[in-house]
Amino acid sequence: MSKGQFYQKVVVITGGCAGIGRALALRFAHAGARIAILDIQDETLVAFRQQLTDKVNAEVLALHCDVANERQCEEAICQVIEHYGGIDVLINNAGITQRSLFAETDLAVFRRIMDVNYFGALHCTHFALDSILQRRGQIIVLSSLSGFAPMLYRSAYNASKHALHGLFETLRMEVQERGVNVMLVTPGFTATDIRKNALVGDGSISGQSVAPSFKVSSPTDVADDIYHGACKRKRLMILSNVNWRAQLFARLFPRAFERWMVPRLSGVKPADRSS
């Protein structure tokens, strides 16, 4: 265990039992941080806490928390502060996605996506902010590639990610002079189960993972990049599998980008927009 910048710092990770969140918990634990994992998967919480304790010798607090529930967020953040004495880093990682045409999507799906992706981050940040200000810490927010390249059939998901940018870019300006850093992270395609667990129009879970036509990153690599970005207290990290040429293409030729690239990003063929 190294004694680096985050040694003995308190790092809270929402959605910390799987995917990028799990990889982040491992990465910061290896750096000597004291970890608090918030998740809704009770059995996995217990098993992962034991793994971090036994294999990494980390100090871990594992708490059940549905980030969409304001009271649960308040209780969880208060427990972390009571247990560790404060919070140095809050990583708003918990999120879900959706795959359905706007016209065929129940309004309840939009609310659920916003409840988890947007209000979940809002809830946890609201209750942790005083402690983070006292410690001149950091807030890290997991956004998405859809922040600059909206994907087909993801209207609710895209909207929630744009809302995160609006909230946290404003918050950054309000707290930066008080020594707090806010870092937005936009990963590209990553090998997690988020697409398999996507909600469809009626609110049920898809159960099918749409294979992207681009290189897929591992959660470990993404977590490592985020860790190093946190060490440098960056403002924005674009970890996109879509290279700079595609981003330039989107800016200069938006209509062509929407016609040819967006379907590929969305995992569908350009002619397959009605499925």
C-alpha cells in the first residue's frame, strides 16, 4: 500500500459495488484511502467490503443507499462523517441508462433516470459539501460521452448527463476559491453492465447489451485515469474512445456526424433507426 496523496483520506463512492465504481474503490484503497461505499446491492456490499479488508488491508465502511432517496443519502453521508470524522473526496458514480424511442418512453422512466443520475449526485453532494469545504477536498462526477455526442434512444440518459454539467460547472465556480475542486469525468465505452441493465420504454430492464463498434475500455483503466486526474485536481477529464477527429467532425459537420457517427456510437446501423 503506497502512501501517496490520498493516504488516509476519506473517499466516498456511490454505486461502488460494480463497474467503474468498484474499480475506483480498489484504486483508492490501494493508495491507502479510507473508503466508504454506497450501494443498493446488500450482499455484494458485504462481500466487497470483506475483499477490500482482507486483500488490500483497507479500512472500509459499506452502507446501503439508494441515491434516488434523499433521506437515505442524508443518513449515509452522516454515517460516513460520524465514522471517519469527515469527507475528503465524494465520487458521484451511481448511474443507470435507458434505451428506447422518446415517443415510446413512459414519463416514469425519465423521472427514474433523473432521480438516480442527477438527483442522486445532487443529494449526496448537498449533504457532504460542508465537510468537503472544511477539508478543501474534491467532488468527482461521472458524466458520459453523451455530454458532447448525444446517442440515439438515450434521451432520458443524455438529458441527465447534461443536467450534471449544468449543476457541477456552476458549483465549481462557487467553491473553487474555497479550495474545493470539482472534476467532471466523461468516460467512453467501458466494459460494465450498464447497457445490459438499461431501462426500456415501459420501465423494465432490457437484459440485452448493445455492443459498441468502438474499442471498449476496462473499468480498471478508467479508474486509474480518474485517480491520476484527481491527484492533479483536474476540472474535466474526457476519457473518450471516440478520438479527437470524431469530436472535430461533430463540431464542423454536425449533420453528417448525426447521420453517420451517432448511430455507430449508439450501437445501431444508420438505417436501423426505427428498431
